[in-house]
Amino acid sequence: MPGKSRKSKTSPKSEAASLEKLLEKGDSYLEEGDLDGAEAAYAKALTLAPQSPEVLVRLGALLLETERYEEGVDHLREVQRLAPDDVRPLHLLGAFYIEEGEFDLAEEHFLRALRLEPDEALSHYNYGNFLSEAGRLPEAEAAYRRAIELGPDEPLHYLGLGGLLADLEKYDEALKQFQVALDLDPNDPRVYLDLGDLLMAMERVAEAIEAYRESVTIDPGNPLARYGLGAALLASGEAENAARELKDAIVDGLEVPLTFVKLGIALRMAGKMDESREAFQQAYELLEEERTQGGEASDMCYEEIITLLGLGRAAAAREVIEGLHGDDLDAQAVAELRADLKRLANLGVAEANDALRRLTLPPGELIH
């Protein structure tokens, strides 16, 4: 009617409620693994509140996870502009720069987070992750221990310290940290996964299998747990069961050379020669793809040697071995390579024995 006042269809209060619902919806989708649904909800929220740090940080993190790095970084930098004291973009960008190999930038972001929240356990934990990646292990250990002091009820802090101790081959100490994490949360699949890796390094294969099985039971869709279980079953000689788990890991998204290498060995052990060759061929093609994308040869030498031997290309495998430098393989990779060469030798690949004889460690000692 003329002269009658008209109210807006949306008030600030209703917009805030709609924004909150969209964020909750996006968070729920994200928890379920529905990244497209989460992105749609966050994008709709962004139209309601284009300068909301809560929206921008969620969308920025999701864009980084889906490898749309430029957009993700832009969103997170906008959060920094709008809310300079918000540490969330600092943690996310720090982790991103680690992945990019830009360690100076990564450290800058983690240190800024620490200056803003010096008594926040997460800031010390994330800085410990950075220091571990940078090879600054004593500093990393101190950061993880500080995170535990500030957040003694968080299992992830003990996993960080335990993983570092495992890298230092302090296996018994690492095991104690993982046990604390299990006591805090016996239903966390990450704890069982890391425990399985530790037990494999300790050559306690049967116990590792049980740990991996528990991780798979709790989180059936985690390809890393499937891979760990498959590799452990392979080490115990259960070829067909190993092949099944490794195939599931590939289906779940772990389409990397190492998975196909282990699958090729398992299938050969199971007498499935054609399938084995197909797996090794797939590993070879993935290695070539990594090479064309600028991958470091030293990062691929273990998989390349086994793949070439699996495909019957002994001369090419010999060239890779002769081109190795002392720091191309760490102790764990040497142990894995040695074990897989022995498996191939036992399966009738005579060239695997030759590879074992040719392979040397930094001091020139034969691996035996």
C-alpha cells in the first residue's frame, strides 16, 4: 500500500544466521570428504560476507588442498590484511611454503605465529614440523617437547615427537611416545598408522600388521594405511593379501610409483606374472612423468632400480646404481631396497643379486 513502510527481506541478523549455517554446512561436507560440497557452501558464504576472515580462511585452506595454490594464497593473504592477529593463515601458509620448498618463507610465517601466540601448543607443534623437514632435528625435538608441555592432552604432539625420535633411530623412546598417544585416544587411526611404520622399522612385522589393520578398520578409506598394511603383508610373505591391500590403496588414490613397485613384487610372488609386469610398467610410466615434471632423480632411484629389474631391464638398473651418490638413499630406503632386491632374487631375478653386489654405501661398504 502507498505510504506503508517496507522492511528489507534480509536483515543483518538473518544474514549472520545464514552465514553461520553455510559455514556449518561447509564444515560438515569437509568432514565427510565432500570437497565440492564444502567449496560450494563456502563460496556462497563468501557472496554474503566477502570480507569475512572466517569464510576466507576456510576457502583458502580448501583451495590449497585442491591444488589451486594462487587463489588459496590470495584468500589467506586477505585474511592477514583483515585480521593481522589471526594465526590460522600463518600456519596454513607456512605448511604450504614447506611443500613448495621455500623454507625461509615457511619459517617466517611460523615464527610470526609464535610471536602472536607464544603459549599456544599448536604453534610450537607446527614449528617442530618445519624444523624436522628442514633437518634441524635438535630444535625440532625441543619444539615438540614444548608443544607437549603446553598441550599434554593432544595425541598429535606425541606423534610428532615420536616420529622425530624414530627418524633418529631412537625406536624405544619413539614407542613410548606413540603409546602415550594411544592412551590419550585409542581410536585415532593416525596413531596406529605411525605405530605400524615404527614397528616395521624395528622389524616387528607381525605387530606392525596388527597396527595397520587397526588403522584400516578405523579409517578404511586411508590409502596410506592400506599401503602400510600391504607392505607389511609383503614382508611377511603373504603375497596375495598384500596385493589386495596395495590394489585398494591405489583405488583410494595412492597412485604413486612406490605402490606399484610393491604391487609388482607381490603379484610376482603370487605367480601372476602378467599382472606383475603391468604393475611395474605403470610404476615406470609414473616415474617418467615425475621426471618430465622436474622430479629429482635421487628421489626416485629406489623405485627406479626395482622397476627396471621387474621389467627385465638389468643394464638400465645397473646404470642407475652406478650413478648413485652417498646421500641419495637414507638408511630406511637402503633397508627397503635391500629387502626388495632379495625378494626379486628369491623369485629368480638373477640380476637382483648383481645389483646387491654393486650397491655401495657412502664409505664404500657393500650392503649385506
